[in-house]
Amino acid sequence: MNENILGLVAGAITSVAMLPQLIKVLKEKNVEDLSWLMITSLIGGLSLWVWYGFIKEELPIILSNAFAVLVNVCLLISYFVYRKK
């Protein structure tokens, strides 16, 4: 199997992992059980993976982690919009 295809498939699977959580938050407008610290840490780590992907010129790493950053940034924004004050 081509290693780029393997990387893209693996990246796609892990990148969409937080989508069900984001969809649930947007539908229910409930973020009570989310940890903003965990989401922020995940965004930081994923951003470093994107940077690493650019350094190594590895498109699967860049694309999958950039999408995951986007999903988690949306989740973090939702956290601050829907949290109880």
C-alpha cells in the first residue's frame, strides 16, 4: 500500500474523531462536560503536528492535523459561547 494513502486514511480517521462531539455540542448547546484545558492542549499539539508536517513536507500530516485543529477550534469557541456563566 502506498504510504501516502495510508497516512491520508489514518489521518482522516483520527481527524474526524472529534466531529461527533462538535455536532452534539452544536445541537444541544451544552458544554458542561467538556474541558477547555484538554481542548486547548489538543489544539496546541495538533498545531505542532501541522508545523512538523510543513518541515517534513508531508501532505497527509499537514491536512489531517490542520482539519483536526479546525474542528477543535470550533469546539473551543462553542465551549465559550455555550458555557454557563
